[in-house]
Amino acid sequence: MTDQDAPALWPTIDELWSRLEASRAHPGTEGLLLRILKLSEEVGEVAEAVIGATGQNPRKGVTHTWEDVQGELCDVAITALVALRTLTPQAQGVFEAHVKGVGERPLTPPA
């Protein structure tokens, strides 16, 4: 797959957000909070995949691959962006401004 074949990030996030909004079981603040809490579930799946890829559970052994970890990390990123889109229709601008600010931070503590 080339970059030209890859789906555009923000239109895909908007589409996912629209589909989730159409089937949202909990309106208002409760729905927003539940969507944000979904991140915890996804992060737990990353941890499970890392434990499975390294065979750290002696009862189970190696149950995942590093490709599984990559997929779970992607799920975390997508879930975070959909949650951000739920919080604000200007999610792309908020995210890009934040990334710019993080990129400008010094890597060393101030003297």
C-alpha cells in the first residue's frame, strides 16, 4: 500500500465518529466520559499483547506477536482521536497545534 492508497486520517476519524455517534447508547457527558474511558480498555489490550509477545505469563507462554502489539497501539491512537473528536469538532486543529507544541519542547530540562 502506498501513501496515496492509505485512507486519509481525519476523514476516517470523522467517519468513525459519525458511525459511533449514530449508535451511541449514552448521550451527553456520560457518553463522552465512556468514550474517553474506552482508552483504558485499549491500553489494557496493548499491555496484554506485550505480555503475550514476551511470554511473561508462564501459564500461557507466547500468545501474541509484535505485529499484534502494533495493531493494539494503532487502536489506542484511533480511540484517542475519536475521543478528541467527540470533545471538539476542531479535533484536527487541536491535535496539530498540540503536536507542534510538543515538537518544540526542549529535550533537556531547563538549567
